[in-house]
Amino acid sequence: MTARQELPAMPAPPAGPAAAPADAARPARRALLSAFAENRVAVAGLVLLVALVLFCFVGPHLYHSDQVHANLAAARLAPGSPGHPLGTDDLGFDELGRLMAGGQASLEVGIAAALFATIFGALWGAVAAVAGGLVDALMMRIVDALSSIPSLFFLIFLAHVLNFSVPMLIVVIGYVAWLGPARLVRGEALTTISRDFVQAVRMMGGRTPRMVLRHVLPNAVGTMAVNATFQVADAILVVAALGYLGIGVPPPAADWGTMLSSGISFAAAGYWWMIFCPGLAIVLTVVAFNFIGDGLRDAFNVRARAR
């Protein structure tokens, strides 16, 4: 008998169905990061934001100051005074330490409110687009009705009804800020659900939650990320405006808007540092988030063109 001829070895099967999407997503992520890194303005905004976060949250561990007890004997000291590099305010609080503490409240409220508004608004807009028909019309008319109410007047009204705290400010500002993301994501979702793969899922009996979470929202990540950065900048400005009106974070805590409000009365008397420092902090933070948002928008456009 002749020896049995050996068959050639079969190629190894692929690692699994999850490996292909992961491998395919890597070039897209690289293109996104590369496009963002090439935008020097966006990188400068990111560096500035990291510096502000470190200043507000790490700075108090390195520079200690009493931000609870007022010291009227040391009120309105000029910058460069012993123990007070940026001077003191009208109550004797160290301005540098106050700037760090106020930045914590402003950043916490701004970022958390923006995330809440973006997530809730994105879900609202995506569900409205996928449901369509009467449900879509009803949900978007609710958005239109709420948009007709001036947000600042609505916040002032709530401030006299509720006792604002940091968690309450997050919820209230997020509640009035979700209308924009809802419209943006709904427009993106209407484009997505017209594609063939979404229509195939619908023909196969796919349910609305699955279509929203697995197909619509992942395709709107770029829009959501860019909008979230601008939402943070807007929320920080709202916090500053409420603090300036005296209805922001309750004392003894402070935010940059409250610092501006207390310092504006003394600016004409020559105490310029009481409004310059918090005003500069607000401007730098808003500019940083706007730069990052512009960079993300350009990066996502580059990734979309590379597909």
C-alpha cells in the first residue's frame, strides 16, 4: 500500500468577530488623534485646560489658605503683600486660594452640567428621530416650548424657589441646556436612520432602544463630543452669571462669578485685582474649551473624509 498523502495545513481561523471591528477602528482613532494633534490651537487649549484643572484641584494641596473664616483686618491687601501673592478680597480671604476654591465649583458645575445636558439631550433627540411620526412631533414640540422660555430668567426664578447648591446647580443648568443637543442629535439621527444598515435592522424587527444605543448614538459621537465642549464653556458662563447676580454657590463656598460680584463694588476705588483675577480665569477657561471644541470638530471632519 502507498503511504497516505498528507493534506496541507489549514489556515488558522480569525481571532473572532470582535477583532475585525477593533482593528478597523484603530486607523480611525489614529486619524482623529493625528488631526487633533496637528491643530496647534486645539493642543494649546488642551494644555491650558490641564493647567487650570491642576491649579484648581492640586493647587490647594500645595498652597494652603483659610477659605472659611473671614479676616477683616487683612481685607483688600494689594498683590505682593506678605503671605498673599494676589492680595485679598473685601472680607480678607486670600485671593489666590479663593481663586482655586472658586475654580473647583465653576469647573465641577460646568463639566457635570454639560455632560448631563449632552447625554439627556442626545437620548431625547435620538429616540424622537427613531420613533418618528406623532412621537417625534410631540417630543420636539416640547423642546420648542421649553426653548421659548429665556433660560436666565428661568434660572433666576428657580433660584428664588430652590436653595441652590452645587448638585442643584448641576441639575438646573443641565436641565435648561439639553435642548440644543437634542436638536443636533435628532438631525444627525435622521441622516443615520436613512442608511441601508439601519433600515435592514428595522426590517428585521429591531426595537427602538437597540437602534438608538447600537446604531444611532455611536454615529453621533462626533457631534456629541464637539457640542459637549461648547456646552461646558456655556455652563461656566452661566455659573459666573448666576454668581454675579448673587444666586450662585452659597457661602462660604465661592465661584468665579461670586468673586466678580463682590469685587466689582471696589474696582472703581483701585482694587483692580478683585475682578481681574476671576475675570481672567473665566476667560481662559472658556477660551480653552472653545479651542478644544474647534479642534475636535476639525478632527472628526477629517476622520469622516477618510472613511
